[in-house]
Amino acid sequence: IITALMFLIVSPILTAQNNSPDVPPIYAINVKAGEPSNLVVFGLMFPLDMLEGMRFEFPQDALEEDIILHFSLPDFAAIDDDLNKVLFFANIISAVSFDISVKEEFISPYTFSEPVEVSIPFDVDTLAGLGVTPYDLTMMFVTSEGKFESEGIKDVAVNMDLKVLTSKVDHLSDIAIVPRTIIPGV
């Protein structure tokens, strides 16, 4: 119970940024500077329901100003309404696109004063279909050219109880969960 109370359930402060049925929503979360924040995301609808249980831990000194954390599907995601699934390229298991705004101005990338812990859910059934175990996964940034980068991501760990991959990140942009085997040198 105490652990559950340590996390703020984000669904009441999530706001959808668009209402078009053809465009997946962009959700926004207000995060205050100077306050440690533990956030868990719930209440997402398809196609972002695959991110249900995504977590953020902002240390007290991570932010120098209040921010709005926006998240959505990345541009490289494809939505298959018939299968009720989100599909990605290059064996990407899961991915999310983050943007940060400060006083209505988007800052990309927004670098944190201290790394922020991010946990992104994965689907065990999807992994089994690919012949991959959760311990074969890593978290990577995806560049606009579609390349994977690990600089700025550290301490990647698997939490099987929550079925999430957790890491500390210096900034937020497009982040993907991928098998280590498709990343040369990892």
C-alpha cells in the first residue's frame, strides 16, 4: 500500500491534445520544478493503451522550471485498426515519442539537470512471438533518420512484476524498446 501511495496516478491530469479520430492523441502531463515526482500513466485509450503503466520518476533537482511532458506515438508507428495493434519497424517492441514544453514553447531536446527514470511497458506475448525474452531487451533513442542511439540512456533494467523496462535518461525524445541483438555493439 505504501508503494502505491508513493506514486501519483496520472490519469486525472492527463489531457488529450487533439480530438481527430484519424490522428492518435497526444497526452500532456504537468510536472513542477523543485518537487520530486513519481508518475504512473493510466486511462489511455487505443492506440496508446500499450503504454498503460508507463512510469516517470523525476528527482527533486531534475527540473529547473515547470514543464509539460507531451507523449504520443512516434511518427514511425503504424496503427492496424483491424488487428487492434500498433506496429513498428526493425523489431521494435514498443516506442513512445516525447516532447517537452516550457511556457508554451517546445524545447528539443530538453536536458534534465539530473537523469529522470522512465519505465516503458512491454507485452510478454509479443516477445514470445518473436522468440525474445525480456532480459534480451534494451531501451534506445530513435533518431529522425531511424537510427538507434544509447548515449543518454543508462542503467537499463527489467522489472518482470510490472512488465516494464526501466532506465535513467538525460532527456526525452523518441524512445524504443528493442532486442539487444539488432543493435550493433550493444
